[in-house]
Amino acid sequence: MTGLVEGKAAIVTGAASGIGAATAALLAEEGAGVLAVDLPGSPLASVHAGRERIVCLEMDVTAPEAGPAIVRAALDAFGRLDILFNNAGTVGKGGEVETHDEADWQFVIDLNMTSIYRLSKAAMPHLKKSEAARIVNVGSVRSDFAESGAAAYTATKHGVAGLTKVLACELGRHGTANYIQPGAILTGITRPAFERMPDYAKYWKERAPVGRFGEPEDIANAVLFLASEEAGYVSGIGLWVDGGAMCHG
Ligand SMILES: NC(=O)c1ccc[n+]([C@@H]2O[C@H](COP(=O)([O-])OP(=O)(O)OC[C@H]3O[C@@H](n4cnc5c(N)ncnc54)[C@H](O)[C@@H]3O)[C@@H](O)[C@H]2O)c1
């Protein structure tokens, strides 16, 4: 039996931890060659040690040259590009608009949104050569929803929704673009925050009717579906993977 993405070539950003690490591993298990990208000095190589189909690249996705450099590395490794998973992201320092630090605002925009624009721009001409191109971006439940605080994060995750819809239009018949909307997933971003704020953790855990936090593998399974040829008529949407947390008031 062949895998769901057998013979495809993928780029996964933020691949040393959490959602990105689980997704890189699953796409490789399902037959894709994966260029796994994360920050210089991250544990990327040790996280994926022994995974034959994964090639690691240490690079900051916010560097101006990151788009062409990452795409070039994928083409050098696999000779083709079919799947782009734009996952690297940050919540930044957060805070309400009145007190939000401008440097942090810019940092969050550069990482959560501009890096997706740059990498998609460099990838697009090569994705259009694939018989089933796939872009999957990581939004959030905060691509639709807001509360006080996390201004930059919320703004960028709404931006990811809009940018993905544009990419779906521009990929046209060459493939699809969609974004995932994770709920509360236990990763490097959330674990420290949930430990610091147990009431907040309890709220999100209980908000999900399935009664648990999400695991990175829950998101990886959804990405695998969107990346597969089976999802060829699903484009321009946000897919909630939140245990039902946002389906009620
Ligand atoms: N965990 C959740 O509950 C949750 C919910 C909604 C959305 N998300 C989104 O999921 C995505 C992945 O986050 P996660 O929860 O797996 O967190 P994580 O901290 O476990 O993983 C993020 C990875 O991105 C890498 N990264 C950060 N800046 C980078 C840069 N400039 N260049 C390259 N790599 C960089 C980090 O080193 C890290 O390995 C983010 O976009 C986040 O906003 C997460």
C-alpha cells in the first residue's frame, strides 16, 4: 500500500517542535520527501534523526532571502515541489492595543504573515508545475474570533485567512490552498502558558466538547488530508481542528 502523499515533495516550516514536527514526520511516513525548516540552533536535526525522507534546513523564515533559499533547497533535495506547509508562528508578547509594543507588533506580522507571503511567492512558480499543488497555512481559531489582548496575533491570523483565499484563487487549476484553525493544542507555545495560567488552560480544555486538549498529531492528520489528492476539491477554506471548541457560544 502506498502513502497518501507518496512521491510528493513538501516544505514544512517550524518543523522542530509541536505541530510542524508532527506534520513533517507524518508527511514523510506517508511517502513525501520533506524539507523541514526551523531556526538556526533549534533541535531540528535531532528531532528528525533517522527519518530518511526528511532533509533539514536551519533558516529563519523571516529573513528576506528565506523564500527563494528554502524553495531552492527543496528543489535541490527532491527535484520538485508539491506541498507548502506554512506553519512557523508566534503569539509574541501579546497585550491590548493601548499597551502593545510596536516592535512586538512588527515581529508578529513578519513571522505570522509576511513569511507566508515571501515563501508562497517563491514557491508558486514551482507549485504550478505539480499536478496537484497544495498550500496549507496555519491560522487559528483566532482567524475568526477575538477577545481583548493578543492584538497582533489575532490580526495576523485573520490575515492568514485572507491571504490563503487569494492563494487559492491564484493557484487556480494547479491545486488548492487552505488554512488550518487549531484550537488549544499542547505544544511549545501553549504548554508554558497553560502552566502559568491554569484557569485559562481549564477554560480551553472544557470548552472543547471532546473533553481534551489537542495533540500536534491531531493537526498533522488534518494537514495530511488537505495535502492529499483526495482533497482536490477543497480550496480556500479554514478547517477547524479544535475538538468542537468554537461550535458553541
Ligand atoms: N498550539 C496551539 O494551540 C495553536 C493554536 C492555534 C494556532 N497555532 C499555530 O500553530 C503554529 C505552530 O505552533 P506550535 O503550537 O506548534 O508551536 P511550537 O512553539 O511548538 O512550534 C513552533 C516552531 O516554529 C519555529 N519558529 C519560530 N520562529 C521561526 C522562524 N522565524 N523561522 C523558522 N522557524 C521558526 C520554532 O522554533 C518552533 O520550532 C503557529 O503558527 C501557531 O500560531 C497553534
